[in-house]
Amino acid sequence: MATSPPTAPEPADQPLLRLSLSALEQASADPAIWRRAEVHQALLVSGLSTLLAAIGAVRRDLERPAEG
């Protein structure tokens, strides 16, 4: 009998990512926003956080024992 896989809890950085994307969406209406260094820094930090979260998810998947 097949069982459904357990749902994974939402990563702790997921709300921060959603907030960052929402802020960028709102700010992108003003083309001048892209001249600000803080925007570039925020994009880099958000991108790196997303990359690290993805690496962690892949690592957890690889460390999980094979089923079947």
C-alpha cells in the first residue's frame, strides 16, 4: 500500500523571500530604483539565500535513505 509523502515544513527563509519579491515588484515600477546600491545588495542577498536553501534541500534529499 502506497503512502503519501509527508509534507515538508516551510523553510524559515521562505517568508523573507516572499517579502523581498513583493518589495521588488512594488519598487520596480520606478526605473530609478535600479540606480540604488541597496537594491543590488538586496538582490544579491536574496539570491544567495535562495541558493543556500536550495543546496540544503538537495543535500537533505541526497542524505535521505532510498525507499523501495
